[in-house]
Amino acid sequence: MWRECGVGGQSFDHYARLVRRVLGVSAATVSLVEADRQVLPGAIGLPAPYDELRETPLTHSFCRYVVADQLPLVVSDARTDPRLATSPAVTDMGVVAYAGWPVRDASGRVVGSLCAIESAPRDWSADDLEVLEDLATACSAELQHTVRMAEDSESLTRAVFEAAPVAMAFHDADGRPLLVNSRAERALAGEGATLLRRALEDEVEEPVTEWVGPPGRRRALVPSSRRIHRADGTPWGTLVVAQDVTALARAVAVKDEFMATVSHELRTPLTSIAACVELLSDEVPTSSELAHQLLERMERAAANLHRRIDQLLLMGDRHEQLVREPTDLARLCRLVRVTFTEAAVQRGVALRVEDDGPQWAEVDARRVEQALENLMANALKYTPPGGHVTVTVRGCDDAVDLEFADDGVGMDADEVEQAFDLFWRADSSRRSAVQGLGLGLTLVREIARQHHGTVRIESALAEGTRVVLHLPRGPVTAD
């Protein structure tokens, strides 16, 4: 109890040292009595192992009589006192002469004593006891201040727990709840109790959304937990935090369904448009140059719209299982280069792929190709005529890096930080009227995540951009 209040350390050792120095005794303690033990927040001169343990069983305590009687206890020779002679404090700790003055809490109740201990008989003088009383009074004030600070800190902690917009629960090392806010009481009841037990057994560092509760009242929770240690490094307990993301999860599901529905609805008429353009191309005389130019423009516009619909579809389908197969990523990059060769020529941008031969990985080729196409499209859109886009394929033992580098307009640090946000577009793209939905990099990051890979951007204004897609060669099992 007292240790949990922060009672201990150098301040209480100071009182023990003062008693020994002023009274010239062999040992001194600040002793506090609990239900099943005596704790010693201040001590000097005790024999081993009590000098390290800083506690004794109540059988070794003279202080318990001070607490029980609410009065000082002064003994010249405990070996002749019927109540104390057989105490292990005499036989194990060598306590012979003892003077214990009450230490009181804020209510005035005696909770312990400031003790002067001698290993030989001693007659305590009035001056000895007056000094002990003065020091005990100061020690009581120190104890009350320490407890008050601990109570204020606990009150603040409880208020913070209760005000937190998430479920929070702190359990001690034995699994007993010490602090639980009302959100946690609601969220971690019923099926949530299983989630709580798992979080208490193992640290949860990578949050995963879990659905709990009966049908019709299910909630989406994102739990995390962390082991907490005291200042001295000893285990204290486990903090469990669970965020209720039910509304967000349902909103995301509605958004995904909407995007998928809209994408499918757009694809049907677009397919008809593309087919009609193809039929018209066959019917228009080759001598009609203007008509063919218009049809080519329509065909490019339809293809561009088709790619954007594919992006929306892929965003809506991002929770589907990957279809992995051995894929040469270097070859995939070369195929993407071929796809964009005409666009690069029209923009006057030099486009090349550099690799040292095949780089095999087990990936979903369709999705990775979609990511590469988005990276290539971005690089071309933001590179002015006369610029260069270089795709470099580098392999190591367990992964492949696909680097897209351009010498285009670039981005500042704030733009790089937001580049992966859904529907976000850089100021430079809006100023230069570059078309796009702001889906490309979001989709690339999602595809990288699905493959347990990463994507990173390095860029500076007017210095170009470098994007690296890092993909493991084989499937990675999440820990």
C-alpha cells in the first residue's frame, strides 16, 4: 500500500540517518505497518537481508505495538519484556533497546513509527525522546505530503482515464484491474473480455480491427497493449487501450461499396463507347484525316477513363485475397514501359528501364502492374518536355526494389508527407492543370501493404522525384 503511494527513497532514509547520528544508535528505521507486513521506507544499520528487503513480517515488528496502542513504545532491554522477549526481532535482527515514536497520517491516525534501535541495553534519556519526537513529527509531515501528492496524481490519472475518448484499462502484474474507465467497462464486457485477456497476455503493438458483440450490436475495436514498469524497472502491470472505430469501419465499408458500384456502372457504358469508336474507325475512309484524329482522341480519352475506373475498382477490391504467382518484375517494368512509350514520345520525355536481368518474386502480377502503371503515369505527367524518366530494378536476397526517378517539377516536404492521402493532389498539379483523381499513390501504397512491402518518396521542388516500391520476393507471414 505505502509503496504504491510513492513512500520510500532518500527522503525517508534521511530521517533514519538523522536518528542514528543524533542519538548515536546502531540502527534506525521509518517503519509503516500494513495488514500483513511491516515496510521500511527509511532504514540504516539493519542486518542482512532486511537492509535490502526493506520489509519484515509482522512477527518481527515492534512498530505494530506503537500502531495498536497509538502511543510511543520505549524499551531499555526487550529481552526482559514479556511481550517482546520472544520476538524474532530480538533473535533474528538483534534488537535489544528500542524507542519508537508514532508517525501519523493526515487524519492523525498512527500508521507507523520512527524507530531508534540499539543492539545492547540502553536507558533512553528525556533528551533522546524529545529529539525522536521532533523528528517523528517532521517525518509525519513528509509522509502526509508524499501521500497527498500520490493521491492528487491518482486523481488526475483517473480523470485523464475517464476523459479519454478511448477505452483504457490498467491491470497489475497479477491481472487485477487498478484503473478502468467507463468506456472500457462497456467495450471490454461480454465478448470484449476475450479481447482484453489476449491483450493482457501479450503486448499488442500492431493494432488490428476486431469485431465483438452479439449480432445487431457488434462493435469494431482496435486494441493495443503495453507492459508498464516502475521507475526501478520492476514490472508494474499492463495498459490496454481499445479504440471504438465502428462508425469509421462502417463508413469505409459504405465508401468501398459505393466506389465499386459506381465503377461497375461506369464500365458498362464505357465498353460500349470503346466498341463504337472501334467500329467507326473501321468505317471511316482512310482519306479523312480529321475524322481519324478525332477518333484517336476519343479512343485515348476512353482508355484514360478506363484506367481511372480500374483504379476505383482496385481501391474497392483491396480487401480481396491476392493471387500470387512467380513474376519477373524486371519484365513487368519493361512491359509497362512499352505501354507508355507513345505517351512519352508525345510529351517529349525520354523513358528507359535499367535492370540486370530477371528479378523473380511471388506477387499478384495484376495489382503490381497497376502500381507500376500509376508510378509511370505520375512520373510522365510531372516531367516537362526534354526530361527523363528512369525505372531501375534492383534485387537483393529477399526483396526487389523498383525505383521510378524523374527530373520533373518535384514536391516540397509538406507535399511529400501528404502524397499518399486519398484524393490529394499537389499544388503543382493543380497549377499546371495536370489531370488526375489523387488515387494513384494511395493505390500504390495499398498494393505495397498487401504484399508486406513499402513505398517511399524522395523529392524536392524543381529537382524531380524518386519513388521506390520495395517488394519481398516471397509471401510474408504476419507475426
